[in-house]
Amino acid sequence: MNSRTEKRQRNLFIASFILPTLLFFGVFTIYPVVQGLYYSFFDWSGMSNKKTFIGFDNFKDMFHDPIVWRAIGNDYFLVAGKVIGIMAIATFFAVALTRFGFKMTGFFRSIFFIPNVISVVVIGVLWNFIYNPQIGFLNAFLSLFTKEQVTITWLGFTDHTIWMLLPPAVWAGIGFYMILLIAAIQSIPASYYEAACIEGAGQWRQFRSVTVPLVWEQIKVSVLNIMMTTLNGSFVIVWIMTEGGPDNSTQVMGSYLYQMAFRQFHFGYGASIGFIILILSLATTILLQRLMRHEAVEMS
Amino acid sequence: MMKTGINNPILKTLFYALLIIWGISVLYPLLWTLLDALKDNGQFFLHSPWALPNLPLIWENFSYVWDKYNFGAYFVNSLIVTAGSTVLGLILAATTAYVLARYKFRGSGGLYLLYISSMMIPFVLALIPLFFLMNSMQLINTKIGLIMVYASSILAFGIFVLVGFFKSLPKELEEAAITDGASHYGTFFRVMLPLSQPGLITVAIVNILNIWNEYIVGTVLVNDPKQYTIPVEIGVMQAEMQYRTEWGPLFAGLFISIVPVLIIYIFFQRRIASGITAGAIK
């Protein structure tokens, strides 16, 4: 075979393996994302083909829309709450299941991961039932200690209802990050801990001086991942549990986008909310990466 | 012998207790979903949700959601959509991943970066245009439409994991195949693809879970009740519970949706844990 046809065959092969995927990805992912950015400069009800170019007006409107500010506040509340809650609990369990010499660690590990394979919809419905004012778990439990039936509408406060959405989000997230951290801790050479022991370091000291610096990279990845998945996806559980209510008090940017576009048919405005989500997500990534850059220790 | 672990008995008991409490908090809702699926409506208003269901158990709740709420049909829809998009996504991801892992050509680095960086883009951004795109292609309310979108949404993760997997396979195997006169295609289909089975299975399982559980894209692209997937129906069903109270059937529906993923998890838990976490380390 001469090298010319060989080269042609190679190129044909590459093209036939690259192009269908790229075409598919282009049509169903890249094109919609770019379109989304483009739509945000239009006033568009979605009903007709009539889109009116309005420049940055959607963004100006957002600036004066109190719900947008509330939604951004709620988003970052959830980010902060989930980062703290998930990282504290997941780190504790990861250390407990690797460094404490406990039994049945494999069992706990498999069990703890279960919420991560269950649909967010199912988790939302289950927690809705826990909070249900008439027949819910929480009120029934509290009623054990009171004379009268407790009938608190947990998801009905005009303020602070967003707090109620934190427990399901943390509960559902622990297992994943625990597994991530367990893998990291297990890759630390045993000699590091032995050396620390010889110098008389207790569990707490070992955790601070060996574990944390050596799994810092994974801690960083976890925090970034929690932040990104929260800004990009936490609206599903919000939508299932409260639909952003009562009175928009639990709205996050994603749920507000959904409501504006698919309930109120302000598709241009919805798209511009999506634009802001992208910017917030990228900006926060950069910021967090700066903040957590130090302290990383290379394992040699 | 090095002393390891926790020696203080109080701390040890405390930490064990925490592990057990968390274990219960995870397992109990599953058990509770099953138990509540066997209750009739009256039992929900007795203010003791932890009570065991009264006898006789209302197994009819299951046949009721299966027939009256059409869970039977939705189960089939979910199966078709999940299987179709996983297979399609896997073929598209594996071919590109193989070429990116093994062939150098102009733009290969950029292409890889394009797929990987797309994992950083909030998918919600694409939701609105996707709706209109599918509408103009007449793919709203079709399983084909959902399959296309889901297949595309799993490409980045699939390519990321499979490029790593193909790179870890020894090069000698391909070289041997090529000296034996195998074509590029022959090498891929007869040598590399069978060898990459563990990687393919990991990617497939993770995708199956994600697509089976997916809610928001399904809700946006499907509004014809005949084409609902199970998560979409659960969302609709819980909204309806404000007007009619059929709690037993609702829990039966939840249970039906959980069982398949639990079975998959029990069989493939190592792969699932390593596969899902692989996507986070970019």
C-alpha cells in the first residue's frame, strides 16, 4: 500500500469517528447554548416569530427586579450552606471510615451513597412529605412532645423558607463527596501517618497535618463542584418542593428562569437570566480557585 | 505495632452512633416509602407516619398506579428513552474518544477541550432554545427527541472517561493488529472495543442512572401525557395531590421509580461510585 492512500484512509477514519459526534453535539448542545446567549438580547413571548431586539434592556430590567436579587441571594445561601454542611459531614465520614479503624466500613460506605442514585424528583417529594403540615413526619414527631397537634407549615414561611431546602440538599449530597474524599485519603502512603504517630501526633493532629494538606486538591474540587452543581442545578429541588414560593421567597435563578420562560412566556428575559447564571458560575469558579490556591501540597 | 484508630471509648461510641444515625437516615426513607405505599388514605391522617401499615396491606396501590396513573406505560417510555440515549451516546462518545486518545491530528487538543469545558456550562442555559429547536424539528413530545437530547448531554462525560480509559490500554495490542493487516476500523471494532468493555460499562451505568432520573428536560420537552417518563409523571402527580389525596398510590409510584436504580446500584456499586466521581475530577 502506498503511503498516500494510507494517509487518506487514516484521515477518512478519523473524520468518520469525529464528525458524527461533533455534528450531534453541535446541534443539540452548542447551538442551544449559543442561541440562549443570543435570545437574551430580545423581547420575545415565544408565541410568534416576532422577536424584538432590545439590546441590554433585559439586563437593565433584571437590575431593577427584586426577585432576581432575592434569587441570587438564595443561590449563594444554598452554595454556602451546602459547602459547609456537605464538606463538614462528608469529611468527617470519610476520615471515620478510613482512619479510625472501625468495622463494617464497606457497609456504611455503600449505604451512604444511596441518595446519590435516587432522582431529585423523588427526593423532593419525600422531603415534601416530611414537611407536610397535616400528615408530615416532622410535625407528627414534634407532636409527641406537645399536648396539641403541631401544624407548622414548614414550607410556608414568607421568610427563611429557603432554610428548609438546605437539609434535603445536604442529605442528598454527602455520599458522593465522601466517596471522593475516601479515595483521596486511601491514596496517602501509610508511612506518612506512621511518621506522624512516631512523633506523637493524635488523630486530630494527624487530620490537620497529614490528611487535610494531602487531600486539599480533592477538597478544592469538591467545593468547586458543589458550587457549580448548586448554581446550575439546585433549582430542580426548589421547583419540586416550593415552585419558588411562597411569594417568590425561595426562588433561585434556575427556577426563576423556568418560571419566566415556561410559565409566563418571557423567553427573552428567561434567557438573560441564563446568561447571568453562566457569568456567576464562571466568576465564582475563578474566585474560589484563587481563594483555595495555597496550601496544596504535592505528594512526592 | 503502630497504634491506629480511635482508642477513647466515649469518642468511639459517639462516632459509631453518628455513623449509624446517618445510615438510618438514608435507609429509613426507602423502607418508609414501601410501607406507606401499602397504606390506605385514612392511615395517613392518624398523625403517626412511622406506624406500620394496617392489615390487610393495600397491595392494590401498586396495580392502581400502574394502570390508573399509567405507570406501566411511563415505565416503558422511561426504559426506551434510557436505553436508546445510552446506546446512542455511548457509540458517539466511544468513537470520538478512541480517535482523541490514539490519533494526533490538527485540532485534536482543541476538540478535547471543547467537550471537557462544556461540562462547565450550566445546562439550564440551553433549555429555552432546546424547546424551540425540538419544536421546529417536530421532536417535541417524542421519544426520539428525548433520546437525541439525552445522548448529547452525556457525550462530554463519556468522552472524558473513555479517553482516559483508551489511553491506559497498552499500545502493543493495536500495533500487533496493524501488523496483522487489520484496518483502522478492524483494530477499533475487533481489538480496542472489546478491551474497553469495563470503561464502557462504567459510562453506560452512570448514564443509565442519570437519564432514568432526569426531570427538567423531560418536563420541558414533553407535555403530552402519553409520552411522560416516570420522573415527569411523579412531578405531575405530586402537584395533583393538592386537589386529590391519594398518598398510598403516590408512594407506590415513588417506589416503582426507585427499584430499578437500587437494583443497578446493588450490582454495580463499585463502578458507579468510581464512575460518578471520575466526572468531578476534571
